[in-house]
Amino acid sequence: METVEHPRIRPGQLEDRAYQGAIAEAALDRNTLVVLPTGLGKTAIALRVVAEHLRRHPTQSVLFLAPTRPLVVQHARAVEATLFAPEPLVLTGAIAPERRAQLLRPPQVIVATPQVIANDLAEGNFPLRTLSLLVFDEAHRAVGDYPYVALGRANRDGPRARVLALTASPGGQMRRIQEVWTNLGIEHFEYRTEHSPDVVPYFHGVGVETRLVPVPPEVRRLAVQLRTAVLRQAEVLTRLGLLPAGDTTRRSMLEVGARLHQRLAAERAGGGTASGTIWTAVTAQAAAMKGLHAVALIESQGVEALREFLARQAPGPGKRLTPAARAFLSDPDVAEVRATLDRLTLEHPKVATAVGLVRDELHRSPSARVIVFSQFRDTVDLLVRELERLRDPAVRPARFVGQASRGIEAGLSQKEQVALLDRFRVGDVNALVATSVAEEGLDIPATDLVVFYEPIPDLVRTIQRRGRTGRARTGRAIVLVADGTPDVGLHRSAFARERRMHEMLERVEVTAGRGGALPPPEPKRRQRVLSEFPS
């Protein structure tokens, strides 16, 4: 294996891949957005660019931004192991602002979370002028009010340091790419897929499988009863002129909720008091949303997940029911579902399927690593319990969730997340059961199998999840799909959205990648306008 030779790169540390060198070379002279499949070395490209900036601009610093502390720590370790440079300065919210200012002594490689730098910049405590290069990891986040936007704007208005933006997926809409492009001051586009000729020799491949899971009749009955409860609340909204008859989709309910909250805000701003009719609608909409969430849990997650959710809705010591919770729990079908759950002993077969996949993989390959993703913490906790119940020394599971705590359920601090990932890398833990916190950017080369407990509608997150495997060797991704539920449509549409994204990126490559303007965005989809609330 040939390695990169550079006065600022330690010998033998970076494999010399032609496509990485070509992208890094292009990024030295123009602000560049790089779209590259996960596992093909976006960090290696960044390190090559950082090394050359350290050589060309020996008195200036480099800022390497990443969205989370685990990612920041990961990048800082890569800088330290790869480059001849001072020890990287890691800046996160764990360091007091006044202390952060004292640590800034150019030239440095600063690895930081964007919120910290944006806050310091707003307070005048971060000297942007000392930078020659800004690296934005997970650059698809540079939209809306995310701190990347403020930092990109400050750089455009000030020192105009070189920008390197990296992502595995910028999203499926041209508008989003245009927003990232504008916000970060991008001038050039570098795009590769696993089929690009210069990438093919290095791509290990990910086999994506669909596992169709039958849903027991008992579970289907619970879903039907919960949908009936949702329909009752929808009928209230229909009578008030807010919802077409029979429409119980989540999107429509969210639109109704947004309109109602706008009306409430207008009433408060005018010093008035909302009418009883408005509060009736607010209650019905919130109760319907609870019902839709319950349906999603029983169809796609499991019996225990629904049981936990309903338990949290019920009254308890010192807990007052909201009007929406009272309306939801008092529905006769919801009451019957709760009674059924008290005596139901079966579980959604997805649970046994996921546990079996993990067990079989780790027995087949004892050195393997597995990640199971779920949208919901209740499901994460259930799967960890079931894996521990195996009492199998070959299966060493751990729960990997975000920082937020909920009731008695503790989250993981970012320090705990970093420590757990280290245990996963060395094999003390070989099965992570994770929420979305593990989707983005984490470099875990030996992950052999990724299990999607459910398909997800978000294109970026789907690609991020799948990208946790296939890095150092061929990997597998298995998506569990509950037969006859919305899982089926979500899974089918995910493939269509990814195909459209690549078609769009090819158009961007043809135009912007050759110095032209970005292609025009697709016409914005018109949202259905709801009727005025009756006075």
C-alpha cells in the first residue's frame, strides 16, 4: 500500500488514494463541497488539505468543525495521529468561554463544535482572521439556523478563509444544496459515488437486504382500534372546518396544529383570549397526534414500546393530565387497548428477528461488530434487555443514546458516548443498540452489520445509518419491514428518493463542477391551504 508523502503528514499514516488526492488538490484553491459515500475517506481528504494549509500558511490556524463532541474527539485523534502539528486544541461546551479564549494561540489546529465557535464569535472572543482554512464536517447541516450558517456568513463577510465542506449526502432537494452552497460560500463541487472509476478499487460494498416481518393478528387489532380513536378526534376537526373528512395523516394533523398555534399566538399578541372552540380543536389535534404515535409504535416497534408510551400518558403521583392526554386516554378504543395490553404476552416479531440477527452475526464471526438502529429509546432499551437475556458471552450489547434524560431514564453524556465508542472499537462491547445519535460520521471501521429496526423517511439519515458498515471490508445492512404497515411504503420510497438525489447531484456536477451556476431548483411544492377557523 502506497502512503501519502508530505512534510506535514507522518510517514505511513495515510493511504495514497488517487481520488482523495485529486479532491484535496482541487479544494486548495477554491471553496469546495465534497459529496462522497461514507467510508471512502472524507476525513483523509480533510487531513491532506489541512496539512498543505499548515505548510503554506505556517502562522495561521485551521478550524475543523463537527456537530457532536464524539465526532470532535474522533477528528482530534486523527489530526494528532496523522499530522506533524501542535497537539490539536479541542473546544466544546465543556470548557468555560473565558478559558477557551485563553487557549487560542495561533498557529493551531482547532477542532470544535460549531455552537461553541458561533457563541464565542458573537461575543467577540474568537479571532476568525487568524484562520486560513475552515473545515465543515457533515456540511448538509448548513441550513436554517444551524451554527454553520452564522460561521459561513461571518467568514464570507470577513477573512474569507478557504472552505472545505464534507458530506455523504446533502439531501434530496436542489433548494437544500443551494442553501448549503450559498451559506458556506462554495465555489466548486466534487462528487463521487461507489461506481466512480477512481473509487471502485477502494469500495468494499454494502449489501442491503430487506427482511419482511409478519405482523400477528393481535397486533393488527390493536392498530385498528388506535386508528379508530384517531378518527374520532379527526371528526372533531372536520366539524370545525379544519380537516377534510376521513383525513388522518400525520402531515395533515401537523398542518392543522401549526395553523392553530398561529391563531393562538395572534390572539395573545392582540391581548385577547382564545375561544373555547379553538381550545377544543387544539385538544383534538394533540390527542390525534398521540394516537398516531401509538399506531406507529404498535405497527413498527412493538407491544412493549406501546405499553411504555401509554404508561407515560397515564396519571401518576404529582402528575396532572393535559386535556389532550385526558381526551386520548378516555377514548373507548384506547381504554380497550390498555386493557388488552395488561393481559397480552406476545411481542412484535421484529424484536426476536433483530435479536436473532445480532446473535447469528456474532456467532458466525466472533470479531464482528453490529449496530442496531431504532427511532425510539423504548425500543433501544427493550432490545438491550432481550440481548442481555440471552446470557451469551459472544453477545456483548450496550445502549447508545443521546444526552437528554427522560424521567428516570438517563441519557449518555458526550463523554460517556466517547468512552462507549472506544469500548466498541476494541470489542469490549460488540453490539451497539442506538438511536439517531450514532448515525452521523462516527468512524467505526470494523462494523460488519447494521440493522435498521425500521425504515426511515429521511434520506440523509438513511444514508448515514447504512454508512456505518462497509468501511474496512464488505458489510451488510438489513432493514426490518413490518408487512402490511406503513413500513412498506417508507422502505420503497427511500430507494426512489436516493435515486432522485443521485440524478440531481449528477446535474450539479455537470454545471457547478465545471464552473457554471447551480441548476435551477424544482418548483416549490404548494402546501394545501386549510380553511379559516370559524369565528
